Amino acid sequence: METDAVFIAVGYTPTTDLAEKSGVALTPEGYIARDERHRTSIPGIYSAGDVEGGYKQIVTATGQGAEAAMSIFEEIINPYWQRENEEKPAASVI
Ligand SMILES: Cc1cc2nc3c(=O)[nH]c(=O)nc-3n(C[C@H](O)[C@H](O)[C@H](O)COP(=O)(O)OP(=O)(O)OC[C@H]3O[C@@H](n4cnc5c(N)ncnc54)[C@H](O)[C@@H]3O)c2cc1C
């Protein structure tokens, strides 16, 4: 087959060593499990960027970082793990 160029996909392995050592839950695919507010399975630990899976682009990572920062800001004032009737972070990627 004739072609002008070829892209070779080498794959991607998320760098989750620190998360794993911290006991943060991962998805079956090896990414950090988190809820829509970027809260991981451990209260006070948040995720953003390529380690969450999905689109691996700079703009996505920075957007997720901003969302996580807003969650952190709100939860420093009012920790969700101390609120009654608050649903705990889901252990899955949304
Ligand atoms: C070859 C290539 C080309 C790309 N081109 C583009 C492009 O043109 N446009 C685009 O939008 N995206 C591009 N991307 C994707 C983009 O680089 C990533 O989506 C983006 O950098 C993700 O940001 P991040 O902060 O999640 O992770 P990273 O930028 O990977 O940052 C994670 C940081 O954490 C550090 N780290 C990891 N583990 C530890 C630890 N245990 N202790 C301390 N530090 C640790 C790492 O050293 C690293 O500095 C490209 C990626 C690659 C590989």
C-alpha cells in the first residue's frame, strides 16, 4: 500500500506510582479513580491531567487542574468528609 506518512502509536502508561503508594484507588485501566470534582478515594487528595485518562492534552490538564483547585478551595473551608449526608467520591472515572 502506498502512503505519504505513517504515525506509530506507542501507547501510554499513566505515572501513578505516587498515587499507588498513597493508597489512592485506580481504575481497571490504571488511571486515578475520581469523581466529578476530581476527588480521589482518599479525602484531601485530588487528581488532574493525564493520570485521569480521557483526552491527554495540555488544555484538558490545565482545565482539570483549575476544577480541582476550585474543589480544594471550597473544601478547605467546608470539608466534604466532615459533612453529613455527603456522598463520598466515586471510585470510577466519570
Ligand atoms: C510527545 C508528546 C507530544 C505532545 N504534544 C502535545 C501537543 O502538541 N498539545 C497538547 O495539548 N498536548 C500534547 N501532549 C500531551 C501533553 O503533554 C499532556 O497532556 C500534558 O503534559 C499533561 O499534563 P499533566 O500535568 O497531566 O502531566 P505532565 O505534564 O506529564 O506532568 C506530570 C509531572 O509530574 C511529575 N511526577 C510524576 N510522578 C512524580 C512523583 N512521584 N513525584 C514528583 N513528581 C512526579 C512528572 O515528572 C511531571 O513533571 C504531548 C505529549 C507527548 C508525550
